[in-house]
Amino acid sequence: MGQAIERLAQFVASTRWDDVPAEVREHCKLVLYDTFGVMLAGSERPEVRALIGAWTEGSGAATVFGRGWRQSDVRTAALLNGISGRAIELCEGQRYYSGQAAVQVLPGVLALGEARAVSGTELLCSFLLGYEAAARFCSVFTPRPLAHQNGQACMLGAAAAGARVSGFDANATSRAMRIAATLLLTPSYTNAVAGATALNVAGGMSSCVGVAAPDLTKAGFEAQPDAIEEALGQMVGAGFDADRLVDDVGARWDIARNYFRLYACCNPIHPALDALQAVLAQLQPEASQIERIDIATYRFASVMRNPDPPNFFASKYSLPHAAAVLVVRRSLSHAALDDSALDSPDIAALRRRVHVIEDPAMTAFVPRDRPAQVTVTLKDGRHATHARQSHRGDFMQPFARSELDSKFRALSAEVLTDEGVARAEAIFAQLEGIDDIRSALATLRSHVRSGG
């Protein structure tokens, strides 16, 4: 096995919370908090609720978060919570490479942490180190052209986090990650534009493997020494640069270079939507006044231009639809970009007047920048143009804390009462002072809305 894998395993197994810079610790808490709210709201999607109802029996060591606050075994809880977190396209992600580490790592950490009644500090540290492992694997991994990042490199980070919660040393942590390499998935981006919600199951599988890989390690399963290098470099992926895997380990913290989302749609189209937001603020048009909306952006975002998305999930990957919703509803929150938006005649009519093209000069700036330019032309001849180099919400253009708090409160209110939302905020604000995460999460049970 390569030395880089062993160094990363040592980092995961031995790093203490006090070794982490204070600003990174605070950002880690914010990422965990944001991801938990997304998981709660995602549990309300019809297919997710149906699966939770089919797969939980009311007993077990870990909570399936959502109405009913059901208990299940740790693997099922991790899988279901992971699917919930992926279901509404509001999870955070890494800024410079493809990966949504938090939503694929956290559900397994929560399930194992709850079952083991770990402290809030150990929960945070395990989550952070799994996130960092996931981000580092993503940073040196070349995915195949159509491969979505669900269930790919982030799965290895989930296994690392599970190993940390389980108290593994470096050798066992390495083995858990290498075992996980045999379980990597190959989901396609085509699922997204087709509205195939099975893509979200692939994301949940990372969390499930975050629990299963440590179990397999403890049971005595073995993995080949170069399992990760072979899987990411030749099998699932098209390249893996192990020499860069541990560059600046312990000094560079990728969780602090993430992005958050306020728009409930695919992140690559956010720069165009930010630009559109600026034009709307200038012109203040009604939808009926708009002759056309022209959008130029980089290649990956320009592909998401289907004006007739077939369902809720596909609508998250349609720039014409998201742009039309923003014009008509003046918001792209979870509540605005909902199922009813697909049935709105005003939104449907405007989608046809949104024209999206690739600008090759913009494509050349990716991934450093993700440019977009939007021109809105009104029927009376007035027009305005605005351009963006990248979207808001990353560490260079961060959202205000109040914006992320508003997001958390709106999403968690889908499942929790007002008192429950306040209680959840208090838990995540004081995680470092909690001795037993199981008991803390149990206090939310009495604040779950009825109807589940």
C-alpha cells in the first residue's frame, strides 16, 4: 500500500480536536449544523418518507431523522439519513473539486456516534477528519466523464470517519478505507437531468459504508494493499495522484474552503442565478414584461438547459426552470423551488424564453472561477446585463451567518416545532460541551411535528 494512504490514516486516527485551529473548529460546527437542517427537510420528500416507513420498525441504536423520529440499526439509519440529505439539492460542497463531503460523511458519524454515545467533541472531530479525508481523495481523483460524485471518493472519507468514531488506530483505519474502495459506485450525471432520484441513494450509500467498513474491519475482512490506488486510478476513476494526497496535511483544511447553498438547485448554475438576481434588482420586471433571458456560462453549467424538466428532482438541474422560478417567485429557496413550480403556467411560459449557451472562454477559467453572464431583454426594449466570476456562498464570498440561520430554521421547521428548532440550534451551538450525543438528540423527539 502507498505511504500516502498510511499517512492519511495516521492523520485521521491521531489528530485531536485541540490540534485543529479555532476558526476551522467553528466552521466545522457550521457545516454540521447546515447539513443536519438539509437532512431534516429532505426526509419529507415522498419517496424518502415511503422508504423510511418501509425500512424502520421503531427500534434500534440510531435515529432516522424525520417525522416519527424513528429508531433503526446504525447502517439503515446512516443510509436513510444520507438519502434525505441528498434529496433536496441544498447540501454544501467543495469549492475547487467535485465533492459533497458533509452529506456523505455526517449521517454515518451521527449513527455510530449515537450508538456509541460519544461526546459532542468526538462527534465533531470524527466528522471533520472524515470530511478532510473525503476532500483530499476528491482533490487527487479524476472521475470518469459522466460519473457523479455520489458514492465515489467521498465514500472513502465516510469510512475514515467511521473508523475514527470506532476508535481505530492508523492500521485499522487504513484497512477500513481500503475495504470501502471495493464498494465504490458509478452513478451517472444523466440521472440528474432525467429526474432519476436513485442518484440520491448512491449518496446515502457512502454513509452506510461509513458504518459497514469499520464493521467489516472488526470482523476480520482484508483488502488488497493497493485497493484505493487501483479503484480510483483504474477501475471506478480515470486517475489518482497519490503523491498529492497528503500535501499540507494538518495545515490545509478543506472544510474551510467549502461552499454553502441557499438556492435549492444544482450548484454549477448558481453563478448565472446570482447574475440574474442582480439584473432583476435593476430592472424590477414582471415575468410578462420579459422578452428573453440570455445566459452564457461555462460548459458544465450550460448543459443544464432542459426547459421542460420531467419532475421535482430534474427541475433542480434545469437552468431555464430555476431562472423562471427566480423571476416569478423572487426566490429559489426550498419552499420556492418546490413541486408546484413545475405546474405554474407563468413559470412554464417563461422557461421557453430562457436561452443558455456555453462560452468557451468562461470554460477555460474552471475550476478557479465558474463564470456566467446574464442579459434580460424586456418587451419595451429595455435591457440589462450582469456578470459573475463565481457564485456566492464560498469562503471568498461567504453568506452572512444570519442567512444560514434562516435556512436552517426554514428547513428544520419541516420536521420540528418552533421549540424543537430552537432546541436543535442550541444543541449544535454547544456541541463541545455535550458529554453524550445520544441523550442530546433524544431531547428533540418530543418536538417532532405530527403526521409522520
